[in-house]
Amino acid sequence: MLCATGPLLATGAETTLPAQPRVRGSALRCRRRELHFPGDPELPFCDFLAWRLTRPSVPPGRRATLRRGRMPPVVGGGLAGSELRPRRGRCVPPAARAAGRAAAAEDAARSPKRPAGGSRRFEVAGGWALLALVTLLSFATRFYRLDQPPHICWDETHFGKMGSYYINRTFFFDVHPPLGKFCAFLGSWLIPFAYLTVWELSKSFPAALVTAALLIFDTGCLTLSQYILLDPILMFFIMAAMLSMVKYNSCADRPFSAPWWFWLSLTGISLAAAIGVKFVGLFIILQVGLNTISELWHLFGDLSLSLVTVGKHLTARVLCLIALPLALYTATFAVHFMVLNKSGPGDGFFSSAFQARLSGNNLHNASFPEHLAYGSVITVKNLRMASGYLHSHRHLYPEGIGARQQQVTTYLHKDYNNLWIIKKHNTNSDPLDPSLPVEFVRHGDIIRLEHKETSRNLHSHYHEAPLTRKHYQVTGYGINGTGDSNDFWRIEVVNRKFGNRIKVLRSRIRLIHLVTGCVLGSSGKSLPKWGWEQLEVTCTPFLKETLNSIWNVEDHFNPKLPNISLDVLKPSFPEILLESHMVMIRGNNGLKPKDSDFTSKPWHWPINYQGLRFSGINDTDFRVYLLGNPVVWWLNLLSIVLYLLLGGIITFALQRGVHLPAEVEGLSQVLLRGGGQVLLGWMLHYFPFFLMGRILYFHHYFPAMLFSCMLTGILWDTLLRLCAWCLASSSLARGIHAVGILSLLLGTAYSFYLFHPLAYGMVGPSAQSPQSPMAGLRWLESWDF
Amino acid sequence: MKPLGIVPGGWVKPQGQKRVPRKVQSCREEGILLSLLFYKMLGILNRPIVVTADINLNFVALAGMGLLSRLWRLTYPRAVVFDEVYYGQYISFYMKRIFFLDGSGPPLGHMLLALGGYLGGFDGNFLWNRIGAEYSNNVPVWSLRLLPALSGAFSVPMAYQIVSELSFSHCAAMGAALLILIENALITQSRLILLESVLIFCNLLAVLSYLKFSNSQKHSPFSLSWWFWLILTGVACSCAVGIKYTGVFTYLLLLSVAAVQAWHVIGDQTLSSVCVFCHLVARAVALLVIPVIMYLLFFYVHLILLYRSGPHDQIMSSAFQASLEGGLARITQGQPLEVAYGSQVTLRNVFGKPMPCWLHSHQNTYPMIYENGRGSSHQQQVTCYPFKDVNNWWIVKDPGRHQLVVNNPLKPVRHGDIVQLVHGLTTRFLNTHDVAAPVSPHSQEVSCYIDYNISMPVQNLWRLDIINRETDTDIWKTILSEVRFVHVNTSAILKWRMLTLKSDDSEHKYSSTPLEWVTLDTNIIYWLHPRTSAQIHLLGNLVIWASASLATLVYVLLFCWYLLRRRRNVCDLPEDCWLRWVLAGSLCGGGWAVNYLPFFLMEKTLFLYHYLPALTFQIILLPVVMQHVRDHLCRSQLQRNVFSALIVAWYSTACHVFNTLRPLTYGDKSLSASELKALRWKDSWDILIRKH
């Protein structure tokens, strides 16, 4: 839309339409055209719209010209609105452009210019007015009753876990009011975006209008936009990327022009933003990637283009779609790291090196004794990312889970219970006694690790570990440091680089249990409630070298040794970036489903099987229930099936070499190209969820739902036009398209009227009881509102 | 003389086959086709049946070598080797006709192995409990191991056939077969009672028959051999899926190749619509309907064969168990159908996730205070127990009467009746109250009351809710009725849930990750001689693995290069050569990809042997790439000769590696510690060295 600015329009019209002012012919010509194309389905509806929009000012003659101007879209089938193109038109596919020119030339040959120009202006005005109307409606619906309910909604504990990884998330939840407006603002833009995308793909206002109506009147989208979640932001950027991709595709006839560059780089920026918000943004990247590959493939096969030109195309895309987003993405992280350079509760998730750059962390500008000696108090960190410190506490393993001895776990947070004293295996004398010489720990030594707070020894034995089968249990054992031979561990340095001594932070060590020969490791699995959901520590008999069984010494206190400033830990930016991503991915994967009513299966989503309680449970509460408008959703579902059917039939016919009439050809192009593009989007945003093992929620479907709505718009518009074309002979034909579109619009609007309390909140008994305001609307047993 | 339509394998070629008249090929109408078929049949009656066969000696020689390498000393070692311990127990179940269901795979593979046992007269009496245990005399080791060995042996000539059907040279075809022949891992795997070699055989058979089918598509569609190969493709695919679910990957690959070719048939405008329709229907029947039917058939046979009750009964529904001989049927025989007040019942959870269990109670009480500080009622525990036990018995009591005995006349329990449930052994009532349940705090605790005075009133009335009732006055029936108990006071539903500690076998001593497979960074010790250091390993021929991976890479690069150049209208290869190259790549390279890449997404324990089906396809691609390089990339005759010489040298290296690793493949020779150390070419390989 943006490339069709006012002056541009005017010049375009002038250049493509040489002036042939003949005012009188217009009405006549109009009739001729009507005769020629009797089955103009768009006519009445557009007339209706145009009439409504222009009634006060347009005299009857003008109206007639308007009518004429409206006709070609139908005829041109998919290239509906070809009249529009020369004017809108700097950004038009070549074929369409050619067709547009032909139409324009024809026009020019037989029609008066001024009325044509006037009609166009009205048409444009109508287009803009429609857009404005749509935008207005979407803003109105999104901002209506935005301040209710005033408390924080939906279960944040699920996000809470992730919250510490997505640190920006935490302040989203804190700052409620301004952010709510911001979310609703972004959510409102989804609809104009979808409208423009569909218009660009189908060049048909009714299709765009249907899409917009579906989205405006969908309670699910509405609810989601009104609350402070990441989803409206994500959806905003997904749609922005989609729109700018479609826009730059339609600029393909003028590559390297300013709008082309503009839309291309805007695509890149939106992509970066989308993935920066949530990893689900990956799917839109995939879609843009596939689209770009197919585009490049076409360019590459176009022998009229030299390889240099193709190379330019390639470079432009690499720059705008890879380099630019990557730079932006890393920049956001750079900012993120720069802003958050203070120590916080999430430190333990990261490696020692990472922590060293956080001011306030004890590793920041730290100075420790460099080599480990007997009697040192240390913390031991697992090298696997987000695995934590070796930890023990006074609680025992519960009955039935191994021996009833003190628990040993790994813990992600810094704590006094992470401190261990390193001792010789055979003496219990205090090595810190100043009379004794300092004795360093060396590779291969047999040691004992005594837990500082509870004075129990790190211990293992032939009992099965609590969670991991075939591994041995690790416990704290003994009283005041006196235990048995199962407390002896051999300390080994992996890849010895620094001689036999053990360096703080830098030596990678393994602890091998002397009696059973197993290796101390963290399995990375969370213990149940009795273990405070800390991570399990086991002794693994499988001697494979994985990060799970490698540790490093992090804090080190020994009064007998001099502290040395450790300036070794300056990780580079790429290292930080990589590590934080690893931690995030692990965090995401760690969100395994538990028994919770909120979890839902991907197959539930398109059928709107089950909603999500946003707030309120009891009858008297103000309740908001995230559920799609069933009419919209089931229409979407039906449309996908119909689309596959219709698309299949058309493709089959084409492959069999059936010659389609020109109108049907045009419509089928829209259906296959535009619809295919959108269908791909739907599939990419939906099917990957079937493969995900993590916990899933209903609201994950909404990006896919956007695409589904766009598909519905394109499908029904095309389908109705096809029907109109089939029935061209009968008088029904004229109305069928308009009536169809109107009934879709009104139907969705009415269903929204029925279901709007879902989003705007309901009070009173739940829908089972007949007194409820929602009585009779509980169409599925599984909805509980 | 008339040709016999069916050509059993490429090695027997009918001579002087009269071409089917041209007009059939245009196949204007099906009617013509049918009448022609009929005419052909009449022709068979009219003339003497003569079969002339020419025998491809290459093929025979390859089959012979394959048999020799796989069958040599097959009964050695006469002990349980690796996963034989796993498959063996199922063979014993088959021999004893005891019902089982292996959760990890469909039954065909087990059935085929059991067939070997059946033919060898195995009575199933062997305790499969330990790897390395000696087989007793009643175990027919040879016939048990015969089927996998034969499959492995015939994979060798099959590779030959596939490459020649891809219309590459006989040298390339021989090369493929010879490489399969000396691949140590394939040999090891096919000499034991394991299923991979059978799976590989079925995969190759499916690919081969599809190739034969698509080759006969060009000149004689709807001929008998066309039908034969088409149907054989479907059958082989269903067998592959029936042996192991991973066979589905090859099936999907063939389906997609068939779909692409069918799409070309649709686009062929010289064919009439009826003819296209016939083509599509034929493919759909052979490649979709037949496999489904076959798959169902496997299960049907499985259930027919196994009619005795056994330890796996419990995973099935009660109704099914009642149909097994000696199972629930024995108990339910003569037991009343209708439940009446005073009946003694066991209550089994219908859906049985994670495993089916019975409502159970025992003397122990809930702990006063849980670990997390919540309190409990300290009443007798009610649990769900997955094993049959006397503590699973409950008595249905009428709240209005005091006696527990069945009253006369019988008063059946109907839907909506209020009942009490009395635990048989402890005579406590099933009760629930507004106390948080031990594990799911959102639910109410269910207990059996010991002492009613303890602080809470009795709340032990339950309303019976028969879910699958037909009318509202239905009687509660044994086994058939699915019931819910709704608590009268709180209208909570009795839910009993099994909470077991999550059992995951994600780690095994020899488990590995898919990335380690390509470079052969891992091996599996299958067996170690109890006294000497003779041992059997699953260990591949390193030269072949490395070159096969390299060949795949070369293929991909060359393919991309050609594709890009063709896009710019530069055709390096003639059209038919290009099509051949693409087909070879999509079947062999694609076969490798579909059998390998999905493992990255799998969460189950993975072993090196999961890679073998993919490897087989990769090995077949290797000579194809080599021939291509020699024919198209070597410019001069000299270069070609040099390249051929290099290939010979390379193949002899592969042979040498095979020979070196042979003691670990067959386990026939006890090597000294230093020899074993010398064989440990990679640090990540585990080779057992005895300490004396």
C-alpha cells in the first residue's frame, strides 16, 4: 500500500492513460461492458460499497463511471482489479503489469479519461476507506475494556521458569499498564497487515475484507492481544515479515528500485525481530527462506539475466535477509548483555567464565588461590551448561529410593550448601593446621569430599540412582567426616595441560569412585518434590567422556595459600552468545509436560477443542477464557479442506493439460500462488509442534491461525467467483459472489456478538447452568467457561 | 511358444519373448486389455509351455559367496549372543503359544524367527536370561540363525540386481555386491538371531521390485510381470514395516518416488484418461491397500498362533484376556455376569496408562505428614496395583444392609445405585474426603477408614455410573461394563492413577548417537568367549564406511552442480544419463537419508546396528558414483585406466581390512592381547582384553 502514494498514483495514471477526454461515451461503454461480461459477480457488492462510500457527493453519471471501473477485476479473474494496477503500480508482477497495460490501453482506446480517472480515485479512496475502517474496527475491538481485569492474568508460573532466561520477560510482567496498551496496539496492527497481505496476494478487496473480518471478530486473537504476553508482539512481527515479503515479491519487475530495497530490508528487520521475541519466529524465517530460494531459482533459470545480475540478486538477499537480521539479532543480544551486566539469581545457569563478566558475582575480578590444596573449601560446578553446583543438604533420600542417606544434588543457585572441603582419604587431621606444610592435590590422588555444612562425605554405593537406571546413587554419608571406603574418590584431570596440580576454574576434573569404578556426574534430570526439584547427581558406570561427568572448581578458599587475581576469564562475545543460546535451548527443552490441565495437544488446536482459562475460576469471578470464535475457526478448518480439494483438482487438471478458460486460469493462479503461499505459512507454523516434546499451550496455534484466516479469505473469494463464473448464464450469478461475501461478513460479526464475553470477560454461573449468560453457547463438552 | 508372463527375478530371462502388440501400449481401453489377456491365456493352452532360461553366472557366484560368508560355522558360538536374549524369549513364547505383545515392534519379524525354530523342532524350553549362556541341546541354533543368514546372503546378489536395474554397468553392479559381501558389520548382524538383516533384505527387495516395475512400465504396462513386480513392491514394503517399524522409512521413500512417477503418467497426454485412471488405481491398490491388508494379516496370524495366557496379558483389555486359554478365561469361567450386592469384585482401570492396574488397598496408612509439609488423614492407603493380588478384591455392599453376603434373591447393582465398597481383606470401606491426595494435591485423598472417630465423618457412599450403558437401568456386568464411582458427598470421581518412577532406558553401555555412526566411532561387543579372548563385535569395514560417506558427499555436490548448470541450460550429461543419475540418487542416496536422518529426532536408545539399513543403501550408491566419475569426469582413456587401477587398489585395501577384522566378526580365533590392541584403530572402540 505504501508504494501507492498520492503523487505516484497521479503520475502513473497520467503516463499509462493518454488523455482522451470524451465524457459522453461513458454510460454507453458501461452497458457494453456489462453485456460482454454478464456474470460480473463483484459488481453488485462493489457497487454497494462504492455507493455507500460515495453517495453524498457523486452525481448519477459519476456513479455509472464508477460502475464501469469496477468491472474488470472480475474479468481478469485473479488479476482482478487490473484496473488498479497501472496506478498502484510500480510494484506489480510483470504479467499482471502487462495485463494491466493491455487493459489500460484498451481503456484508453475507447474510454474517456477523466471519468475513468475519477472512478479510480473513488476506487482508491474506497480501498483506503476500507483499510481505514478495518484498522479502526480492529483498534476499537482491541482497546475496548482493555483495563479489565485489573489484576495479572493467566498462570505466570509457567512463564516464570522461562522468565529467568528471557530476562526481558520479567519486566514485561512487572510493568503492567503501559505495556498492555502497547500489546493491544501491536495486536491491532495484525489486521491491517493481514488485509494488505491478502490484497497483495489476490488483488481482491472482498478476499481481504473477509480475512480482516475473520481476524477482527475472532475472540481468541482479541483475547491474546489484550494481555501482556509475547504472542501479540511475535504475531506482529510475523505478519510484518509476511507483508513485506509479499510486497517485495510484487516489486519483482523493478528489482533494485527504492521500494524493492525498502521492502526487502523491512522483511529482514521483521525477521530479526520475530526471532528475537520467541524462537517460534524461526518458522517465518523458514517461510521467507523457502520463498527466496524459489525466487532465486526462477531468476537463475531466466537465461535473459546474466550471471552477474543473478549474483547481484543473491547478494542483495544475503545482505538483507541474512546479514541484516543476524546483525540486528546479535546487536539485541549485545545490548542485552551490556544492560544486564550485574549478577543476579540466574547466574548459576551459566558457566564460570560467563559469570566472571557479571559485576557483583564473586567471580568478577576474583582472586583465588590458584592451585587446589588439601583443606581447601571449594564449590564444584558441572561443566554441562545449566547444570549447577554439586550440592547437599540435610534432607535424606525418601524411603524406597536407594539408601536412606543424605541427598546429593546439583543446584543452580549459589548457596552455602555448595561448599565442600577437600580432604585426604586416610587421615582426618585438619590440613589447615598451620604447623603442617601445604600439600597440593594432584592428578590421580585419592581424596574425600566433605560437605562443609553437614560434615558428611560424598559417598556412592551399589544402589540404583533415584531417576536414572543403571547409575548408582550418590549420597552424603558418615558423621563428622568419618565414613567408610565408599567415600573415596580418585580425582583426575582431563586433558592435562597444566601439569599435575589442579587449577581453579581451568582444570576439567573427573571424580572416579574407587570402589565401584563409576564416575560422578549430573544426569540433568529434576528430582521430584522430595529433592526440591534440584537436579539428580549419579555415579555413572559408563565411562564415556561427556560434559555431564566433568566438573571444574569454581570458588576456592584456603587461608594458607596466596590469592592470585584471575584475569583468565574474559569470554569473547561469540562465546557468550553461543552459551546463552545453549542455556535457552536447554531451558526450552526442559519444559516437559507435567500433569496440568493447561497442556494441550496440537491436534486440539485447529478444531478449537479446548480453551485456556486466562483469569477467574469461580462463578463470581470476572472470567476471561481464551477460545477462538468457533464459527471462524471451523470455517477456517473447512476452508483448508476445501482448498486442498480445489487446489488438487486444478493442479490435476493442469497436469492433464486441460485448457482452462482465461477467467478460471486467472482465478486458479491466485488460488495456487497466493493461497499456496499462505497454506505453506500455516503448515510451517503448525506442523512442527507435533514434533516438539516440550509443554505446549493453545496459544501456540495463533500464528498459524493468522495464515489460516488469510487462506479462508482467498479461498472463499475465489470459490465464489468460480461459482459465479459457472452460473454465468443464470441471473443468480450476479448476486452469488456479493451475497456469499456479505453472509460471511455478517455471519462472523454475529458470532462475535454471541461469543464476545469470552474475551471481554463474563461474570455469573458457568455455561452449564441455564442461568448463565453464555448458556447454550457451550457447543463442545470440552469448553469450560 | 508363448512367454510366461511372470519372470521370477532378473536372472532368469525368458527368451524370445514376443512383444505385446503396440496397440495395447497405447491402452485405449481396458476392455481391449482384458480381452488380450484372455487371448494370451488361451495361447498358453494352445501351445506347449517352454521355458528357456539363461543364467547369469555372476549372480550365481555372488549368491554362492554370500551364502558361504554368512553360513560358515553358523552354529558358532553356541551361546546366547547380544540381543538374541531379547528375540529368543519371543521365539519361546511362539513355541509355547503363549500370548505376548512386543511394544517395540510389529510381530512379523518375531514370527519369521520363530518359523526357523518351528522347522528346527524347537520346543521353546530355554531360559533366555543372560548373554553368553550356553544353548542347551534342544535349541536348534542352526535353523534359528538360518533365516537372518539367508537374508544377509541374498542381499549380496540383490545389490547386484539393483545396480544393473538402475542401468549402470555390470562392473558397478558387481562392485556393489562385492562391497556388501565384505562388510563386516553386515556379516555379524546376519549371522545371529537378529532382525536387521531380514529388514535390509526386505528393503532391498522392495527397491529392486519397484525398479523392475518401473522399467517394465516403459514398454509393457499391465503385463503379468508388471503386475508381479508392482505387487511384490507392496508386499516387500509391508514385510519391511512388519519386521521393524523403521521399515516404514523405505516404504515412504518408495511411495514418494512412485508418486512422482505417477505424476508424470498423469501428465502424459498420449494416454487416455481411462488408462491414467487404471494406472493410478493399480498403484494405489498395490502400494497402499495391499500393505495395509498384509500388515493386518500379520497381527491376525500372531493372534491366531498365540492363544495361551501369559505374562503379557495385563496390557490387554479384560475382554481380550478372557479369550485366552488359561488366562482370565479360567477365572471368569462360570462367574456370574451380573454384579449383585455382596459380589466380590476386582476393579481394573480401563485405559491403563502407563500400565493397567487394579484398585488395591493394604494395611499401611498414609504418612501423617508428607515431605513437603502437607498433612494427610493417616488412613489406610488405597493404590492402584499393576499385578493380580488378593488385596485387589472388594465387596460391593448395599448401604442399607449390614450383611456382606449375597442376599437371596439376587439384587443386581444398576446404574445410579448407591453402593459402598468394602476391601476384602481388611474390611475397610472405601472413603474419600476433602483432604489433598498424596501426589496430586488438586484431588481428594482416597483412603480406607480404620477408625471413624478419628476426626472426620464417614464419607463412603459411592454412586455407580455405568458409562457404556444402553439404558439408564442397566445392570453392572462383569468385564463388559465400564464404570465410574461418583462420591455422593463431594461428587468427586474416583480416579486412580498409576504413578511409577519414570523409567527410561536412554543409556546403555553400548548406546551411541547417530553422529558417531557415519564415522564408525563406536562399536558393540556382542559376545566374549567364556575362557579365551575370542570375541564378536559389531564393527564395520572402516574403508567401506568412509568411502561410502565420501561417495554420498560427492554425489550431492555433483548433483547440485549439474542441477545448477542445467538450470542455465548447460547440459553436461545426456538426458537419459541424467535421469539415471537422478533415479540412482533418489533411491540409494534417498534410502540412506530416510533411514538415517530420522534417528536424530528419536528419543529412544540408539545403537550402531540401527545404521545398517542406511549403510546398505549408501554402499550401493558407492559404485554408482565411481562409475559416473570414471565415465564422465575422467577425460582421457589414460585417466580412466588410472582411475580403474585406483579402484582395484582401493578394493583390495577394503578386502584387507575385512580380513584383519575377520576374527572380531566371526569370533572364531582367540587373539593375543597385543593383536587386540593393534586392532583398536580408534580410541572410542571398546575391545575387551583379558587380564591374566
